[in-house]
Amino acid sequence: MNLDDPKLYEEKDPQRMRDRIAELPVHCADAWHLVQDLSLPEEYGRVRQVVVLGMGGSAIGGALAAALVADECPVPVLCVGGYDLPAYAGPETLVVGSSYSGKTEETLSAFAQAMERNCRLVVIATGGDLAAMAEEKGIPLLRFSPCLAPRAAIGYSLMLLLGILWRAGLIRDPGEDLDEAIAVLEDWGRALRPETPTIRNPAKRLAGQLIGRLPVVYGAGFLAPVARRWKGQFNENAKQWAVWEEMPELNHNAVVGFGLPNEIRERVSVLMLRSPLDHPRVQARWEITKELLLQEGIAPDEIWGQGKSRLAQMLSLIHFGDYASLYLAMLNGADPTLVEPIDYLKRRLAAF
């Protein structure tokens, strides 16, 4: 398939996921605008931990935010999926219920428990039962407009969470970093968009290398959840298997398994998401891990974050991965928007 043919996208991407990917800087800016009107009670800043409830696209926003503020926020930011609120969550816990649809059953279940335990509450949603509950109970609500699919709303799920932490007084104002990140996204996005020919488009070239292969994505520190995001985008957009691992943990187990089975070794593509802001010892581990892979005949690809701030590097790599998954969907002959197995699961669950 020719990734430079506009007709390919009209045929395979009728709901225009490509436009939603391109809108990442717009979504980030809009989310930050919404945060300016958010007012939180003073006691929201006097908490022992922050718990983000979410699944899928909402959950990855929580993981990204937690990793980004880990060296700054004075309390832990913890992401919780599933139906139950952890036992430690109580009146001194800030609980953010994040659900794109506002109908995610796991999030609704855990959020109801947070209400019963008198946790300090905030809601992020486009509508649904969660937003209605927040409006009825007077819970602070950040409502944003739907944008095709939860995974396409990553700019909102990340920046609205950062805004809550800032408004609660738990982190510094990230506005300056966001300005840089948006500039980086707008600049790099021109090189990654479908209109840019493959010869000058690194996301298209990477997708071409991944045809018929298993992507294994590595990330360290604040980029570890970005590796997880890439894995999820390869699953949902490109409709194929993918794996992610975290550095330096992978140096304590995964490296021992590089050799076998031969069939996997010959079909794997290792993608290293890197940043000059990684810990110096992690930088050394990247180089040695490359040596180990090359010894097994596996040549990894390195994709470096753009910009100076962690936020810019995080968002730039998210943007690259989203485009790579779009192009891989085209090469796989898949509609990047449809998620039929998830729809099937929901129908089957409704019958139980």
C-alpha cells in the first residue's frame, strides 16, 4: 500500500482518526483553558495521596501524569483500575474519577466507594452517569467535548489531570512547559502528517518496518507510560499484538530472554523511546542493552523525544507513536477507529 496516497486514508479511515491525532496540540490547549476556571476547596491540597480512577484511554492519562510529576508532587499519585477502591483511600485522599464516556462501569463502582468514604473528589468526563453524579452532588467537574474515542482524547486526560494537581497546589504551574510542548507538536506534526511523503516522514517509515512484526516498546522513567501508550495504540489503531517493557526493570529479566524462540527473535522489532533527561545510569543501560540485542541479531530503533521539557518530550513521543499506529493500521488494511472486540465484550458483559 502507498502511504502517500490520499485515497488510502479516505477508504480505510472514514471516521478520520488522522484528524484527531493531528489535533493533539489543540486538545492540550483547550484542556488547559478549561482548567483556568476550576476552583478547588483549600483542603484538596492537604491530602496524603491522589488516586486516579480510570480504564483504557483515561487510565493512560493518569499514568502519564503520575510519571511526569513523580519528582515534584509531595504526595504519591496512584492509578487504579478495576471495580474497587484501595483500602488506604479515605478522607485524606483526593480521588479523580476519569472516564471519557462517564459510563465506565469499573470507574463508576470505585468512585461510588470513594463517595461513601468521604474522599475529596473531582470528575473528568464528557458526560454520562459520572458527570451527572458530579453535577447532582456538587463535585468539581471538568467536562470536555467528545473527540471520536477515549484514546483520541489523550491531550484532555493528561492536561486536565495536571491542571487538577496544579489547582490543588500540589505541583507548579506547567503552563510554560505546555507552551513549549504545543510549539514542538505543531512543528514536528508537519513532518508526521499524512500529507508529508514517506521519504521525509519518520512515522511512515517506522510503520513500514513493522509490517508483519511484533513491536516491543521500551521506555524509562517518565517515558515508561509513553511506551505503554504506544503498545495500546498498536493494539487499538493497528489491530495487532504489541508488548511494552520498562527500563531499568527489563535489564533484570527481559534481556535474558532475547535469544529464544528463534521464530520470535526473527519477527520482533524493539523500539526504544529515549530522552536526554533519562538518568545517566539509564543512559548507560540503553547502550549496553543495544549491545545485547545486536548480539542476538536484533537491531533496535531509537526514537528520541523532542523539546527541552519533560512535557514536550512526552507529548512529542505520544504524537509520533499515534501517527505510527495510524500508518500501521493502513498497512494492515484496518480501520483505526473501530474496536469491535471491545464492543463485543461490552455486549456480552451486559448479558451477565
